Amino acid sequence: MAADTVERELSCVSCGAVNEPGSKYCAYCGTLLQVKHIFPAVEKAKVPFKRVSVGFVLFLTIVTLGFYQALWAFFRRKAFNQLNVSETISDWFSLMPLVLLVASFAVSGNESDLERILGIATWILWIVLAFKMRRMLREYVAGFADKDFLLNVAPSRVMTFFFTFFYIQYHINRLIDIGVFKRAN
């Protein structure tokens, strides 16, 4: 399943000693040596994703009263659908949070039950979409990485639930930084 190569750094990050190739622990201080994953060039950097600071995503979400979060999901759907995994994100599904958000703002001000229902429906759709994106990222990485590496790709369901797209963007940024995704901007 894993077509990658795992190498351990020869120099210890703790004491700086140079160790023998194949060592798991430092021969001098006993520290676990850092793991370096080397992925096949064929799999690396195929899918273009935009690298956007999570702080900037949060700022835009606050300034636009949530509209940026809905647009973020809509505009990222194409990149997610290029991952070549078992799930896809349809246009209508990625557009629904934006439609519900607009409808919620349209009926706002009169404190009606419809406004609350639309707000809750928007929130639920964001969570469902974030979990779908999380599954897609993990399935993509599982196709070529080992289990230890996969444990570091959006591992927390709790963080996905509470931080939705901010958490997903954080992991997209990490995967761009290590060369799994190609940077689109």
C-alpha cells in the first residue's frame, strides 16, 4: 500500500550526534530520530491547492459575516474533486451553505423561527462538508503514505467539528508545505 520511502535523519535533533544509517534511536542520547518521508515523484504535487493563512481565513470570515467561509468551500470543491478518491463534492452541495446563509440574512431582523432554522441548517451543512473534505484528504494521502504519516493528516474529528474549514485549511497548508499538493497561488 505505501509506495513511499521512510528515512530517518542521521543527525540527532537533541544532541547533534551523527548516527548509523537505519538507526531508530540516537546511539548517544537515546532520542527517537526524526522521520523523513520521501514520496514518489509521480504522486507528489499533482493537485493544486491555494495556500491561505488560517488567520486570514478567520479574518475574512469575520469581516464578511460568514460569507467567506461559504465561498471558501465552494471554490475549493474543484481541487478536492481532483484528488481522485471515492467521494466527490457536487456543485450544489458546496453552494448550499451560501444559499442558506443568504436566505438567513434575507429573513433576519424579525427574530423568526425560520431565521433560526436556516442558521442551524447552514451550520450543519458546514460541518457535514468539513467532514467530507477531511475524509477526502485522508483517503488521498492513504493512497501513497504509510499509517504513521496518515495519523498526522487532519486526525481530530473534534477539531474538524469545532473549527471546520479553518482546520481543513490548516492541513491543506501543511500538505502544500511538505510537497504533497502543488501550490496554486
